[in-house]
Amino acid sequence: MVLKDKPPANKPIIFFKLIFWSIRIRRKSVDSSLYSLFAFGMFSPSDKMIESSIEVIMDRLWINTPVGGIARYEDDPYYRVSENTPGNPWIITTLWMTFYYIEIGNKEKSLELLD
């Protein structure tokens, strides 16, 4: 299939399931890269799967410290300072969530993430 061709209607859902199960089996954790399904246009930002994925990312990957931010994935050992956090905050993952909230028109939430 050439990139300019549209995939059949069922392909994005199959792709989403493969990515989701691949991540769960490999790390058994939530991964912020699920944002890419919206970012690369596979799903609308208002799609229920994307909304629920972002909600889970925000719930499970938010670094609840004065610094804040979003971890790459749960139990990310890279520069992790405490077992009480899912990992180390990453600028890019926090920006991904900011872009999502801008896209859905939630300016307040996007500014809160950048604060």
C-alpha cells in the first residue's frame, strides 16, 4: 500500500489494538506514545478511544510533585527520583498533552500543563 492511499476502514482499529497490546505485553504499563494515534491523524481528538487514552495517560503518568509533567511510561527508570512517581517528567510528553488540549479547545488545561 502506498502512503497516499487510505487504509481500509478497519485498519486503524486493528493498528490501535496491536500497539496497545504490544505496549501492555512488553511493559505492562501505560505509555504516553499512545498520543501518536491522534497526532498522526489516525483518529480524531474527539474519538472515544483517544479521549479515554489521554485520560488514562493524565491519570497514571502525571508526576505529582512541584515540578509536574508527564512521564514516558509507568515505572520508567530513567532518572526516576522516587518509587512514588511513575517516572521522570519529560518535556516532550508534557507538550504532547498540551497539544491535545489545544486541539480540543481546552485552553485552560493546556496552560495549566505549561505552568
